Amino acid sequence: MRSPLGYAGKYQLPCVPKKDSCQEHVDWLIKVRRVDAHRYRAMKRAFLKVVPKTSPGLTLEEIRERLTAHLPGELFPGGAKAGWWAKTVQLDLEAKETVVREKSRPTRWRRA
């Protein structure tokens, strides 16, 4: 499938590196969404520090509990909006195959 912009596969949306960051979603086939780059990078760093490299991974609830200690207070005061950003980063890293969803109940994630 070709996009209106002439790229094969996913639509490619331009991003301003210092202001925006492109976020992919594991379930979206043709959509890339723009998010705040500073918050995204801070959450991504914290998320990758928390998620283990080996099985068993962590549930999203366990990840969220451990994230707050690694987040900068000026971007996430009191952990505000950390849950939404954790899920956003999780879906993006999963789409980029940086983290892997384990086939377990409850669902667990680990680094690829």
C-alpha cells in the first residue's frame, strides 16, 4: 500500500526533533502520532530502566509503580499523567520491537 506521500507501508509524518516525537502503535497500521518529545524521552528512559531483559517480565501495573522513582519531577509532578505516558511508550516500544509482550496472564513485558 502506498501513502499519499509516496512512501510504502506506513504514513510518514514529519516531526520536529526538539519539539515533537513520532509515536507508533503496535495495533495501528498506517498512523503515526505526534507527542511531546521531552516527556516521551523521559518516560522512555525510565521505562527501559524498569523493564527487565529476561523472563518473567513485569505487568503494566508493576511497571507503573516502579516508574515514578525514575521520572523527572518537572515533567511529571507527583507522577501526573505517568500512566498515560507509560502506556504510550509501551505501545511505541512494542511496535518498534524494543519490548516484547509475553504470552502470559496477566500480560507481562520484557526487553527484546
